[in-house]
Amino acid sequence: LSSPSGLTHESHKKDVEQVYLRCSEGSIEWMYPTGALIVNLRPNISPASYKHLTVCIKPFKDSAGANIYLEKTGELKLLVRDGDCSPSKVYCFGYDQGGLFIEATPQQDISRKITGFQYELMSKGMASDLHTVSAPCRPCSDTEVLLAVCTSDFVIRGSIQDVTNQAEEQESIIHVGVNKLYRQKSKVFQLTGESGNWRGQIKTPLECGVKPGDGDFLFTGRMHFGEARLGCAPRFKDFQRMYKEAKDKGLNPCEIGPD
């Protein structure tokens, strides 16, 4: 978390401050913004790998007081206009497309403004998985399911207990009861209550029209800004079939117990 403050530059309102971030994910919170802030993302990886990175930012819901630009060799491209922070809106761009230039907008009372956002650096392949604009609800092929089992941040066998639709954010929250936890990167799925049942929530676009239903599914997906995002989710019996067929042919990309 980086938290610069514009109040330290009160006498030099046109100052430009530079911030260097080494982590692959985190957040920026610019309190009382004045002047401008240049955010330099310098992850601890080989510079040769930079071209394979995608940067995603998610402004805080109440972020205000500055415009966020993409800057490259002195040219600015508006990314997020002050006050334009739509709920759950994520902005992504290639690392090689430029850096972030945050410019404060004129304010009568800067003490009431805080500009902030979360950021993530990821491989371009992973980013395209998360933002499949053309067909976000398309069912996965057998090959895609088997690969998702090997590469996803979470893999669980579970059932849909309930679905909560959030019209404002254009998202659905799937409330999942977990029967078997194969893998999870973060503790999204946890033991709850005296019964000792595992439960968790997974988000997916509202347009996919997910509804509660009977039977078990294999839920896979990725963590994105601290939330579980749905990837491939075949019915569990279909996964068992495709896993057995691939294993019999020696084509399954990784081992996982299907039962």
C-alpha cells in the first residue's frame, strides 16, 4: 500500500511526485491530491519479461480528486476520469503501453478528496482469461476444462446454494457449498458454522444468467482483486468422464483425483 499526501506539496501545487512499486499487486491511496503523481511499476522480475505483462487497475468506489492517464513518452491517454468510477470497473493495458500519470483536478477543498485504486500485474494470457469480452459465458471445451484444473487459482467440487444478482455492478455472486477442495490460492473457501461445512463465493458476469440448480459442479477460476472469478465450471459427472478419457489416453495435462 502506497499512501502519498498532497498536503506536503501545498506550496508547490504543480509538483510531480514519483512513486515506485515493486510488488505484483497492491494499492495506491493518494490523500488530498494536488499536482501530479507518476506511478512506476517495477516488479522484481527480469525486464525482458515486462513485455509479457498486463496491468489492471480497479479504482476505489469513492475515489475522487484526480484523473488517471496512461502515459508514454510524454503522450497522455485518459484512462479514468475524475468521478467516473463505476462499481467493479477494471481497466487493463499492456505493461509496454506506458505508465500511470495521475493528475489532480482543481478542488475547493482538497482535504475531502482521496484518489485510490487497486492494481495487479499478470501475464497477458491470464488477463485474457479474465476479460474474455467476446464470449464470457461460453462453455469450456474438454481440453480447456482439463487445463483449467491444472492452472486455476482454485479448483473445487461443489453445489450452488444460492445466486445473488447485483444489477448495479452487472455481476452475479454464486454461493457455493464445497464438497471437496482440490486447491485454492487464497482462503476464499472456508469452514463455517458448527456443522463444519466449507463455503465460499464466486463472481461471474450477470449476463451469464447463473441460477441455483441441483447436482455438483467442478468450479475453477482465478483470484482477481481479492475475489474469486469463475472460469470453467462443468457438471462434475461430465468432468469425471473427460478426465477418465484423457487419463486412459495418457493426455491429461496433470493428475487430480476426480472422485
